[in-house]
Amino acid sequence: MDTIIGIDIGFGFTKVTDGKRFEVFKSIYGEAIDFQFKESLLHQNAEQDEHIQIDLDDASYFVGELAERQSSNRQFTLDQTQFVATSTKILALAAISRMMKTNQASFKVVVGLPIGHYRQYKSELENMLRQSHKLGITNAKGERKEVVIGISEVSVIPQPIGSVMDRLLNDVGKAADQRFAIEKIGVIDIGFRTSDYTISDKARYSERGSLTTQNGISKAFEVIASKLKDSCGVNVELYRLFDAVESGSIKIRGKGFDLRKITQVAFQQLAANIASDANRIWNDDWDMDAIMITGGGGSVLAAYLQPLLEGVIIPIEQDLDYRLHNVRGYHKYGCNRWASAASPASTAKQPISEDSATDENANKDDT
């Protein structure tokens, strides 16, 4: 029986779940190298190390923090076309490999795309993943094994729908929270590169109220990186700012820099832009019952955003890392979708069809 998994391949982080386990790693990869010295200097650090190394299509890659730490030529992009063409397959299969319990396994996969890129890349993403993939996996001890990942079904849905499904459905894909089935809910999904705006109207996707913009957390990170360049002359890669922004400081060549003030200013400006977009996009949707803020960026911007939005705000449940609500919703959606398909006599209604996002307006450009 195929395992249903959700994968959220973001510009900042890649997330995957089978409904029981979650894996999160930075969306970075680079060439694998042969270590001269494999041991960690401290045993406790070795236990915390994330080691993701895969061989795919005659190339060997380090993925996530391992690539950031060890690869000389690291691949990290905010360009959607390049991301789909060169990064998505590597990141997706690296994520699935973390869910494997045997050397050969079959999966059904739900994955998301930003609303503004849905029409353009949906078929390409489906065709890229829906096949049999042969990988080599090497662990931290240097032990390598060959695995086969079979992907029999791929469902691509607009990214923010994941958070709606997470609240609407329970862990086996059955409707649980009737509020999301009967009300009109606006969703602001703030990612690293993009922010998605969509409306779930009685659990139906609303094209008119949906849009992708380039106002992701990276906009604030670019401001912070620019200030650091002015202060110390170093170009700090955006993906190396995650921990620094969270802690409020960074060390560059031994000198500490306080990031709290510039981070606050950058986040306030970004939140103002996102709120302005939401209020403009949803100007005609005065009958909206509530607004939900989600995504990894939502966790840091929620406090700045809430006073600026026109409407009632639904607090995200704090049972999970903000970054994981979409991917957990993808898994729940997959359980609903394929459980219904597997039972012809079933009258269960599929909450939201992925095809509902493919009408003539679904190819809106980023703004």
C-alpha cells in the first residue's frame, strides 16, 4: 500500500510529513565531497548533525545544512523558473528519502505551488515526480545504500490551501472543524520569497480573491543584508540570516552586530505592504468571516500584521511549528482525496479540488 506524504518545497525550507513524522531542512544543495575527517569534534554535536546526502542522475549532493556547511558550490535561488527546473526534484526526493523505511517504497504525494505559478508549473511538477526514481543514500558514517522511490500519484494544490485543510480535516482526512466548511475564510500564507493570498469560501477555492506577490520574508532579509554590507562590507547570504534574525545578533569576522532594531523596522515595513495588498485584494469581500495568517513568515509577522488587517483574525493553533501547517494539511488532503477514490461506494465529499485553481485567471503574474 502506498504511503501518503505531503511535501512543501519552499524557497527557504523544505518540509515533509507522512502524518506521523516531520522533517525540515533548508532548501539548499551542493556538490558532495569526500570527507578526510568524518568525526564530530564533540559527541553531542554529532548527535544533532543533519546529514542528507543523495546520489541522483549521476551526481552526488549534500542537502540542507550539510551543503551549507561543507559544499563549496551551493545552490540557492529565489527564481521560480530556476527553482522548478534545477532544485525541486533534488529537494523533493531528498525529503521523501527521509520518510523511507525500506530500500524500496511507493508513495502518493501532495505538493503545493504558489498561486501565481500554479498554472505554469503544475503539469511539469506532476510529470517530474510521478515516476520511479533510483537514488543512492549515504549516512553520516559513510554507509551507502541504493533505494527506489516509486511515486504513483501526485496532487498539486495551491500552497495556502494546505493550512485550510489542516484546520478543516482530522489526521485521517475527515472533516473535523465545521467552521472551515461553512464560513468564508481569507488566508495569508507568508513564505520566504512569496506571500499568497486566497479565500476558502465554504471550503471552495476562490480565484477572484487569490494572488501571489513577491513580498516574502526575503524582502526583509534583503534590507538586513544590505545594512550589514554597509556596516562591514560582507555580502551575507540570505539563507544564513535565519538563525541571526531569530537570535537578534550576528558575528562577522569576530565582531558582533545587533540586528534587533533593523529587523523590527524591516518587519514593520514588510507587514505594512502585505496588509495593504490583502486589504486591496479583498476589498470586495466584505462578507469574509475571518482571516488566517500562516506560513513560516506568518509566525514572525503576525504581531505586526494583525493591527493592520481589516477583519477578524483566527489565531493559528500553537501545537506545531508555523512552517508545518501547510505540509500537514497537504497530508490530510491526500488522505481525504485517495481514501475517497479507493472506496467507490463512498459518498465522502472532497473538500477542495486541485483543478479548481486552473481556471482562466490562475496564471496571474507576481506583483
